Amino acid sequence: MATPSKQYKAIGEDLWKSRTEKVNAELFALTYGALVVQLIQDYEDYGEVNKQLEKMGYNIGTRLIEDFLARSSVGRCSDFREVGEVVAKVGFKSFLNITPTVTHPPPTSRPTSVQRQTSVPNSSFTLTLDENPLAEFVELPEEALEGGLWFSNVLCGVLRGALEMVQMQVQVEFLSDVLRGDETTELRVTLLKYLEEEVPMGDE
Amino acid sequence: MVVFGLWVINKAGGLVYQRNFTDGLAQLTSNEYLVLAGTLHGIHAITSRLSPTGPSSGAQVIEGETFKLTILLTVTGTKFVLSTPLAETAAESILQRVYEIYSDTVMKNPFHTPEMPIRSEGFDSRIVGLLGSGQS
């Protein structure tokens, strides 16, 4: 199913417009901020907070994927490159109303971890978030910067959870964040392997 | 629109939801439903392997003399099975709606454990809203 990326954009736009339930962006940002602060108070360790955020995201992702599939009716992707396009243009658009820029690395043979699949040319992609609804109004204090907090780490978890439910084990990590004084906010998604549990073969 | 019954089968083949929507249907015991749903899960897997033309989906419609089963398999492996009269043409779009309701009321319910039987009033009431109450 080789749907051109233009079409994904249209699907994403359409979903965003026709989705009925929306929530005030400021409420969303403030709630998330409060959550992160609470975690920092509870764990008193930024590394642990990152981990917990990722875990929360994972649990969200494993459930959110159903919502995504039920409404978007996009089928199975033919390769990981397409996954990147769908995640950015349909997924991020329909849930957060942003469309991160997808960058695919030039095809290289990745060293380890991807033996099972015969050839996986594009087994990672980078998402560059031009804006980040989670980080609205946020300024990280010195302490959090030194502690290495990834404020929006929940996104990593969501992606990992969602993709795992459609038989892709991925590793997701932040490369940079404007909150830390970087130029851009970048996420890297790396495909580890395709999971082989009763893979429902491509519909249609 | 006439619908006899709806099943939801988890990815392991367990029946997590079953409901009838028409009066006077032959009743099975809950144990029989569980066994038959598990069998259907197996049959579905077999049909996808039977494809002579490479990878294919499993059976999407199974017809009998008086009824048909329409099966929607989601990418995550959950199956929605709708049993209707032969003449029902909207079964597929109904299943798509059921999937949406499922994603809203079941998967987004933090108290629901994935892969476990669905006991959610919200799901029940929206399904009844979609398909009518029947009896049971």
C-alpha cells in the first residue's frame, strides 16, 4: 500500500478537523507540567523521572493506538519509512495538531540488532518538532537542566507503546530539546525488530 | 438494521465480550460461547494460511443459510465479530463504529486491563445506542 505522503497529510488534517473531542491547549500544557513537577517531587531524581514519564507514555500508547487505528483507517505500512510518515503526518497531527518534520537517514546497513529482517534499509527516522504543545510556557530551572530532565519524555513512551502494539519494537529517545537550550527539539525512533506474534496479514 | 449478536475476541482467542441483540435467539451457555469463539479464532488463522495467492487477511465473512458472520480484524489483533441476517449490508461499517466505541470506552478506561473481559457500562450503553438493546 504505497500511499503518497501528500495523502497522509490530508488524512491527518481531516482527522484533526473531524475529531470531535478537543481540549484546551493551555489546560493540557498546565496539567502535563503539574504532572512532571509532581514526579520530580516524588522521585527526587531526574533520571528516574525520565523513566517514569516514558513508562506512563508506554501505557498511554498501547491504548491510544486503538483510537488511532479506529479513526484513521490507515492500513499496515509496507516499510519503516512509511511508518515515519504516518506517525508524523497522521499520528502527531490528529492527536496534537502538530506535524513534525521527518528525516530519514541515508540507507546504511545497521550494525547489530536487526538480523531477523532480511534487509531493513531505513530502520530509523528523526522527528523534528517545530512546536511542542507539552512544553508551552515551560522554562526549565537550572537544577533540572543539570539533572538531565527530558521534559517531554512521555512522547517517547507513547511512540514505543503504540508501535509495539502493531508488532514493531522500537527505541525512542530525545536527541535535543529547545528547553535545554538546543536549536531544535528532536526525537529519534529506531526500529529494533518486528515482533512475530500472530501477525495479522495485511488486510485487503 | 437487524443484528443478532456481537463478539469481541482478544488477540489470544479469548472471548472478552458477547451480547445478543434480538429476542428469541437460540441461547448457548457462556462456556459454549467461549469454546466457539476460541475455535473461530483458530479457523480465522487457518483461513489466512490457506491463501493460494500469497499473504492475505483471514476470513472476513462467513455465510450460513440463515445468517452470516462478519469479522473485523484490527491491526493490533483484536477481532470484532458481528452476526447478522444474510441481507444485512451495513455490517462492515457497523463493525468500524463498534471499533471506535471500543477504543473510546474500553481502551481509554484506565480501570480496564487489556485482554481481559469487558465490563464497562459506558461500552454497553454506547453499543446499545448503536445496535438497539434486544434482550439478554
